[in-house]
Amino acid sequence: MARSYTARFERIPSGYLGQLVEWPEVITEGTTLEECRLMLEDAAREMAIAYRENDLPLPETTDTIERILVEA
């Protein structure tokens, strides 16, 4: 069963830090945004396997996240 999670990327001195909003334990770094994205996807797959092996429920994905434009 596929689930969709929200990825958050932050620019850091060594490249990018990626983390899943609904599953903050899934976190990684990469030198480029694309590398970080791929590593985050891999980390999420590995974490899902570990959760299933330990009979833990995967986090729910009920949040709706939108960007809001604010003129300042």
C-alpha cells in the first residue's frame, strides 16, 4: 500500500537537509536537492520496512499543507 508524505527541504552549508513532515524520524542530507530527494525516498522506504518488521503502524497522512502568498 503506497502512502504519500510531505517532504520539507532546507538549504544548509553542506547542501540540503530533507525531512518528512508527518514522519520526522525520516531525515537525511544530500549535496544537491535531487540527491537529497532520492536519499529521503530511500530512507522512507527503509523506515517503512523497519516499522512493518516490528509491527508498528506507519504515520497517518491527514495533513493538508499549502503555500500561502503574503505580500509584505
